[in-house]
Amino acid sequence: MWSDRETYQDCLGYNTYVTVLANVCTHKDLAPLTLGIFGPWGSGKTSLMQMLMKHIDATKGEKKRSTLWFNAWMYEGREEAQSALVHAILANLQKDVTLAGEAKQLVEKLMKGTSVLKLGTFIMKSAITMTPNLEEFAKCFKDESEKVAHTMESFESDFKKLLELVGIDRIVVFIDDLDRCSSSKVIETFETIKLFLNTPACTFVIGADADKIQYAVGEVYKVGNDLKRQKDYLEKIVQIPFSIPAQDIRDIGCYVGMLIVGRHLNEHAWPKLSEARPGFYNHAGNLAEVFSKWVADNKMVLTATQESIDRELLGVLPHVDTLARGLRGNPRQIKRFLNILSLRQQLVEANKLADVKAELLVKFAVLEYVWGEFFNIIAETVDPASGTSELLAQVALSRDGKPVAEQSPTLTSFLGEPGLSDFLLSDPGLDGGTNLGPYLFLAQTSLSRGQPIGMVSVDEKTKQLVRTIEGSDSLMARSAAKRAAAQEPALASAVVRQLLVDLPSAVDATSIANMLGGLSQIGASHNELFKTMVKPVADIDGTKNAVALAALTLLQKAKEAGADVPETVTAKFTKASSIAAALGKPRSSSRKGGGQ
């Protein structure tokens, strides 16, 4: 299993970025500087920043540099968040230096100054937005205004002099998790950077999602969705933006392979694996074989056998294209997915599930992880007897240009889901013939959202089944009827009783036909229930073709099961010539009239 935390180990090819960005951070002509490391959640911002700080510390040589890691989110909800950054920097300067004399006095002065500066939020806002509010100034500061103004004027010069006295020629401050903070805290942090630490020896590295930062600007400065003004503000603060590039399929393959091999290395062997990454990335052959060869050549640094590592590699790497198609290369999502997959692979072995195919295990897990709503519908509608899904079958038919199931808004909505159909039908395909039973069993054991599949009370399950069977979505109604038919007699009987209670008041022809179809399906598995259906069915209006056909089908099945079905009742539903004609057609084509 893999930790969800950031790492110093480079599985993503960040080393080249680190070298260039370190030069930018420490270049004598660029400070003061704010560098933005931008990327969405899970893209590896924190890991890149950790590697960058480690590199700067390791390569400073005789140069007098100081680095500081500041987690902005730790101060969320605290009034002193703004001054906390200044205090952290001052404390960092003292950790390796014994202060005395003027330097000690300057630190004390600056510490006291930050308490005063906490009161100056409106001044900082005015300075940046160029919209001073003199009335607010007079109201908030009164007698303190002169003290605040003096502190603001002296802070920069005092801080610059302190750096000279302690011999620091560059301080690099890494600010992480800023995009997890409230909009007000985001802006407070930026204002602190801009106004109080604008010293030639300072570099700030900010890791954040740029869209969330721009949103904070819009919210705090009331510029709404004016993207240009949001961007202009961000550019005033961040002189050099660096957006983490998206991972392509080769990046993902290297990342997954290195994660698998890396967890079986001794602590000193990681640099060797990182150095080999270009070879993994550029190799055009079988990636699992490439990693296997590296493992074979480096047995002395392994903490596991080559055979066990090869099994892990073969369990995932051949299916990287499936993984890439679903997870879009987000490193954190890939780690979490691999943890889920690893758990399920162990469960396959422990439960001796011989029918589980490795490629479908990966694909089904991606489907669950990326298209959760569709996965939940599949889990709820799968045929308990065969483990197959009519919803998947109809998706496959739609690709081939064949008519899809009638009256199914559910199917229509998912056919419009971007990328879903292509993913389902790409190799290895998931379709109406796939037995999903073992994969759903594995999903139940490790789902992290909601309650496990099927964990509802009997009453609630009955209500859910009845509700779906009575609906206007014919595909979903048929699936619910199959599930009801597979239940124990007591629950199946409860579903039938409720359907028969609701049948007389139903008015929509499609819903009535679905209810009759559901009763037929349940009765086919529980023959004794047919005798309770004949009288209620005989009383319904059979003038609609779909209703008449569904009623006649039910009555024929009931008669075959031994129920007493009067000929007059059967005749009621065979009078219309359209019904007689429908009976002569193949069953598959007759179903197309279900919505009439």
C-alpha cells in the first residue's frame, strides 16, 4: 500500500523541473520574487516543492541561504494568521544563529511590529486595490494610526538590516496548502508577502490551484467573475508562474512501475531508481518487462523477491492505458486507486475467486472510481441470477447503431456522459455478457462512500423495488423486477402485494405495462404468487396495446404455472386486432411498443 502524503522520491520526472526552479529561486537578479507552483488537487505540487526545498538546502555550499516551510492551512480560522508568517520567518532566522546586540533588538522590534500590523488590514487592501477608505481608516485606528504608519515604514528596512546582520543573503519561503484556506486568509497571506517582506533577499514559493486563488480574489475584492481583474491581481503577486504539466500515458506507466518497485527498495536505493526513469519513459516495448529487468539487475537493493515484484507489475502495468483513460494522470488519485486495487487483488487470492480477470478488475475499479453514479446504478440493477447488466448491454447496442431499450431516461443520460461509452466498450470490454458478480463483491468490501451495496432494511428494499418497477423507465423497471424475483419468498411476496395495491390507480400506460412485466418476472420465480395476480389484472383497462400485451403475457405464464385463469379474462386482452398482430411478431420487436 502507498501513503497519500507528499514524497521526496521522484516518480514523476520532476528532477529537471527542480534544477531549473532552484536556479530561479536563488538567482541574484530576480529577488524579491514570488514563484507560483500551480496545479489541481493531487497533481504533485507539495512533492515538487519538497524536492525543490531539499535541493536548495543540499546545493547551497558556502552560500548563506535559509529555507522555511509554512503551511498556511494550519492557521485557518485564527486571527493571527497574517502575522504568523512573519513570526515563522523570524524564528527560522534564529534557529542556526545566536543573536545578540542589534540583531536581537531588531528581532524583538519586528515581533512587536507584527502585532501592530495585524490592525492594518484595510491599509494593505487599499494599497493593493488602489481604493483607500479614509472613513474606515479613521474609525479603526484613531490614535493607533500614527503607530501603524511608522511600523509599516520601518518594517522593510529593519528586516533587510536583520538579514545583513545574521549573514543571510537569500531566504526562500515555501507556502503550501494556501488554496485550502478561506478566501480572506488567501488574500491576507498575499498582502503580507507584497507589503512587508518585499526585500531583495526574499523569495516566496507558493503551491496552489490557480483557479481557487483567482476565485478568492473575486470574492474578497468583489470583482465577481471578472477573470481579467482576477488574473491581473494574481500577476501582481506572482511574478513567475509554473504550472505542473499533465501526465501522459508514459508518465503514468513510469509512475505506477516506480511506485511498485520503490516500495520494495532499501532506503538508500531510491536515487538509483530515479536515475533509471528516462530509460523507463523512453522504452517502446513491454513496460512490465523493462521494470522486471531493472529488478533482476538490482536484486541486492530489494527487500522482496523478484517473483513477488514481477507479479505486482504484471497485475497493473499491462492495463495502464485503462488506468490513464479513467484517472487522467492525477498522481494522488493513482496512489489511492492502487491502494484499492491492491486490497482487491489480495481479496481475490484470499477468497480464491478464479473467475476474476485482472484486466476487468482494473477496469471495473476505474469505472467505480471515476464514474461513481453510473457504477452505483450498475450495482443496483445487476441481475442477481446471472450477474449481468441490461444497462451495459444497451450501451453496447447503442454503439452498434441498434435500437436501445424503450423509455429509459437513465440510459439516455449516461449515453451523454463524456467518455463513458468509449471507456466501457474499449478493450477489455464491459458489456451485457459480463458476469459482474465477483467484481461487485470486491467493490462492497472496499467502497469508501455511502453504505455497502444491499445494506438496507427489508421494508426499504421493498419500497425501492416497487418504486422502480412502477416507474416510467422500462429498462430500470425490468432490472428491478429481476432483483425482486431473486429475493426470498417473503420479500418477493411483499413486492407483489404492493404492486397489486397500486395497480388499479395507475394511469400511465408505460408504468402499467412495467408493473405487469414486473409481476410476470417475479411470478416466474415464485409460481405460487400468480394466483394472487389474476383477479387484479382482470380488472384493469386493456385498451392500450402495451398494457394488453403485458397483461396477456402475465396471464399465459400464470396459467402455465397452474393458476386458474378464466377464458373470458384472456379474451378481454385479445380482442384488438393490433394485439393479435403483435402476438405473431418476434418477442424482441414487440417490446418496442412498450411506450405506446
